[in-house]
Amino acid sequence: MRVRSGRTVRDLRRENRTAVLQRLYFDGPLSRFSLGPATGLSSGSISNVVAELVTDGLVEEAGSVESAGGRPRTLLRVSPTSGYMIGVDVGETRIRIELFDLTLTELARVERPLEAAGPRRIDRYEVTVVVQHLREGITEVLRRAGIAPERLLGVGIGVPGIVARTADGAVVHGQTIGWDAVPLERMLRDSHLLPETVPYYIDNGAKTLGQAEMWFGAGRGARGAVVVLFGSGVGACVVSDDTRTGRAIEWGHLTVRVRGRRCRCGAQGCLEAYAGAEALLERWAEAGGRPPADADEETALTAMLAAAYPEPGPDGAAPRADATALAVLEETAEYLGAGFSDLINLFQPERILVGGWAGLQLGTRFLDSVRSYATSYALSYPAANVRIDLGTFGPDAVTVGAGILPLADFFARGGHRTEPEREEPLPAWRTTLQERAAH
């Protein structure tokens, strides 16, 4: 049966289930009485939907609360054990794999280092090696937690690069890591690691970070935000609503200097060639600085910041700052401010949030300077209405956001593991057009 809007009764039921699940998830525990105003549904609809969700094992009682003059009201919450998700971060130096219950409580974690096999950093991303790490890590977290694969709602994977959707599944175009149309989803499917009923959700790592910040972090409640990810490289995600998935953008490959430094993507003058951690350390060394030998990027960046902004000693006197490191970082703050101004002018967000391991390190030192440059380069009206802050998630943000991807899809389907098959006939216009096409 169809209603006037073109949606079916089945669609409306699914939307009602989604509304109740989301409110219980974000604001629960709640009583049936409180769910009405929170969702806009009638008391009858609330009773029907809650009864369905309890029968399906998705919602459970969570105590009671006194009411004004009546019987205590039973509180409801989403059942933590009604589903499980895996979140994966294919990062710059390691692959992190985490298993969560439905409330995003971590149940198990595995990390696999990505070690370069040759003189070029890009070797660590050899596709078959990454797939093997994923296979072993996913198997391991399930084993440690004692969770059967069939109970998974899905596996979310954050990757560096652009993700295209094809008939063959998600294909990754990771130019900076040497991935040219890698059919990652098909490779995982062909390994028969998980049952066919368990979906993979493969997306850009900056997008999964944005998902985490908007659902649970500093983006919560914003109508529009940009979440930027700083690691070895630079990425961003644009989000227009705190409960919807965002859109990854290759902000790191915005040209900030014509015929400038060569970026690892092959182009010249990209923001990433000046602001990514890898580029920052290279520029420090080129200017005569002394990054610690044989240290990983995180350790080397920590050393650079300590050299530029030395802490006072026991006697209260601060050592002399490394002028070379300080000059490189100050120049970087201006490049970042210019890059932020483009985000402000293009998207006019309420908030810009800085995340990623390098972003959190850098932001604590010179975010004020970046704000100043951003507002000076941007148009005055949108610049006056944006807040630039650090994200609230640490280095686990990408895995948390990746774990949210299957959860968001699960909610969108009203808590059904698969989309229910439609029994309604096709609209008359569609049937007519199909008949014409057949001739």
C-alpha cells in the first residue's frame, strides 16, 4: 500500500523504527512517554514500534523513573548485545582493528604495524599484505571476544584515498599510497573471511573521523561542520547534519602554491606538501633542522614541537627555541589558515574540527595562530560565524567512526539486518516505461 507522498506503509514503519532507535541511542534511556515528543510520533505509534523492537531483541528495559502522580514509567534503552560492529583504520604506520558492541563499547583490539619492506615508504601499503593483516586481525578480535561472525552488523574500514562504488563493490583510488583502483571489497569477499550476509563499509578515513566527531564528539548538534584529519597527509570531511554521513573531500590536494613543493600525489603545491606530518619533517630537515634519526613520524613530530616550543626547566628558565623548527611551523600555520579559509568560504560551516594524531599535536601548539590566519583570509561574514576547535577524539577516532558506518546503515533500515523485500507493485509509470524499453 502506498501513501500520497509516494512512500509505502512499509517505508513509514521503517522510518518510525529508525526514529525511535536513534532517540534511544543518543538520548536514552527514555520512557515511552518521553519518546513521543522526542520523535514526533503518536503514543499509539510509539507503543507499536517499541513492542516490535523489544520482540526483535533490539530494545530492553532499563529501570524506571517516577512520574507526576502516576505509576513509575519504565525506561527503555538499545540493547548493547543485539549487534556487533568492527571498525578498521588503515593508517599511516599501522592497521588498527576494533570490535564493538551496539553501544560502541570496545570488546577487543588488534594492531598490525605497517613496516616498509624497501627504501620507499609506499611499500608498506602493498595490497596483499594489507588484506592479510585485515583477515588476521578481524579473525583475532572475534576470537578474543567469543563473538560469532554471523552476529556482526558489518565491518567498517577507513582507508586513505577516494572510494568509488562499483558493481564489484568498493574500489579504492589511493594515489598517495600507490593504490590504483584496488578492488578491496572484492578481495575481502574472495577470502571468504565472513559470511556473505555480513556487509563491508569501506570509506575514506577522514569521513570516518567526521562520523565519530559528529555523532559523539565536538560536532554534536552542529547543522554543518568540516572535520579535518592530519596525519602523514591531510584530508577532510564535510557534514551537513550530525546524524547523517558526511562527504569526504581531498582538501589536502588543494593547490596553495603554484609550482610549489612536489606532493606525494605527484602534483605541485598541494596543501599536504606543506602541512602533512611527512612534509613538515622533510621541510625541517631541508632547512637545516635535525629530526631524530630512525624515529617514526609521531616521535619525530613530537621532537620538532619540543624543539620549537621548549618547556621551562626546573629553574623556571625556558631553553632557547629551535629557530628553524619554529620558522617552519609558523609558515605551516599560515598555509593551514589559508586552507581553512577556503573551507570557510566554500562550505560556510558552523565548526571546523581538527583531528588525527598530527592534528591534535599541532593544534595544541598553534591553533590560535591558524584561526587568526583563517579569519584574515576568509570572507568576513562566514568567518565570523565559524568556530575552529580541536576534535574530542584521540587516535582511535577513525576506528570508532568506521564502526559507526554499519551502525548508521542498520538504523537507516529500522534495525533490520537486511532491507525487507517489498511486496508492493511497481508504480504504473515505471511499469509503462519498462514495457516501452523492452520494445
